[in-house]
Amino acid sequence: MKQITFTKVNLAELIDVPVKEMSEGDVLVRTEFSTVSCGTERANITDSLGGSASRTSKVHFPHTLGYSTSGIVEKVGEAVTSLKVGDRVVMYWSTHSQYNVLPAHQVVKIEDDRISMQEAALSFIATFPMAAIRKTRLEMGESVLVMGQGLLGLLAVKLARLAGGCPIVAVDPVEERRALALQYGADYAFSPYEEGFAKKVRAVTGGGANVAIEVTGVGAGLDGALDCMKRFGRVALLGCTRFADFNIDYYQKVHCPGITMIGAHTMARPEEESYPGYFTHRDDILAVLRLCAMGRLHLSEMIMETHAPADCTAVYDRLIKDKNFPPVVQFDWRGVR
């Protein structure tokens, strides 16, 4: 089968690899669409994950990614009863591959025909900001600040609006991304570098944001968000903090105003049973799919480019070099032979 692989630093290639052998609890899925996770995949292909005392900073090549995909079930293991051949499904923790072999619990059936396969391939990534918003316990009418308007930030804007956030303030240095945020439901959009940034956010939120979703993963982003918070505000740390550039006055900006800081990595969730504020991957995927099916959440409008997997070398070269690389890009695997 064909698979997009980072064969060495700064190089992606479409190569031939064997299909993984199945166990009795596995499912073989023919991939239709896979979504590029721009920040994660850029960090991996460039070998710039950063690091800390608790995590390695080295990427081992060859390396594969592409964890949010959709496809059609081709075969199920003997112990699998929840899926059958022909089912349309979402896969999570998958790869950019012509076929994916995954444990059945990582494959979620798409029950509603109104959901496109392109939307479905975005559903797992959409659960990342969904989980962050759940953890902040956002209530209707509370103000929301979203720092960073890449893929996760733009999804956070859409989901915060669905959850009743008001007003929603989007922040990004790139004008085009601020415009997208306004199109997707933000009430205000600012550059973090404009004069009086924090003062402006405090003005439009009536004294500061109740909730912040910090997606940049850099110290300056978190520091700027803290300057904009209302007393007793909650900050979800969604962006991956890959570099140790945090120089924050925690006493004045967190301790004194009573700010709650919440770890919102997508793996920080229950594995088996959801409960308020903390949903499993599967339950959040199902929630995203329901919102799409009922016309509450529009993911298809976010997809800016779709490419054949054979074009992966050029696509990733742009991802590495172009600071204005589109936030949402997918690969279409339907024509791969």
C-alpha cells in the first residue's frame, strides 16, 4: 500500500509499505481522506519538537503521522462486533496511508449520511479544542479569548460559539487568519502585537475574559492571555508547549487574581467512561459528528486545499517554508492504486 512518510528531516515521500497484519480485535479501513495537523506535523518533519526533562526532543526517521482520517471498512477481525464491511468510519491515531489497521475502539462508525467524509476526517482534530472548552466549564454568556488562529484555534472559535461563549475574541498576528476567525464566529479579532492589545480585550469583554483557550504553545502567547483575564478566569493550555520560553510573573498574573490553569492535552481524558467536563475520544467524536449532521457545526467550509497523496513532497515543503500555509489541508486517497 501507499503511505506518506517523513523519510528524513524536511522530506515527505509517498512510499510503498506492507499492510499491517490484523489481529482478531482489529479493523482494516481503506482511507478516503486524511487531515494534516499543521503544527504537529511541521514540528515532526523539521525535527523541532523541542523538549523538557520529561520528554525526548528527537524524531526518529522514517516517521509517519496523520492521525485524523475517514474511510470505509474493508475487513474486521473475528472478535469485532461493532463494525462491518462497508461501514463509513472515522479513525483516530491513524496515519496518512492508503489503508489503516487499527484496534476497533479507534474506529468510530458514521451513523448519519448527512456527514461528508471530508468533515469526518476533521472530526477527531475538532475534539482537541472541544475537550479544552469542556474542561473550562464555559457557561453561556461568558467571554472567551482564543490565542492563535491555526486549525485548533479556528475550531475553538466555532465550538466556543456553539457552547454559548459571548463575546468571543480571536487573537493572531496574521490578518488573514483574523478574518477567518471573524467569518467562523468570533466577535472581535486582534493582533497580539498591536498597541494596547490587552486593554482592548478587557474593554470588549467588560473587564477581561472569563475563559481563554491558549493554542500557540509559546510563552508569549500564554503571558499575553494572562494579561487579558478577568479575576478567577480559567485558562486551558491546548497548544503544545514544545519550547521552554516561559518567563511569566505567576504571582501577579495567576496567583493573585485566582486564575485556574488547566492542562488540556487531548490525551488528558478518560479512556473508558465520559463524565462532565471530561469526555472520551469516542464520545467527543460522536458529539462532533452529531453537531455536523444537525447543521450546528460546519467543518467543510474550513477545508481550504485537498491534494493527491502523490503531491505530498510539495505540500510538506510548503508547510515547512510558508508561514501562511492554509490551516486546513487534506489528502484525498480515493484515487490511489
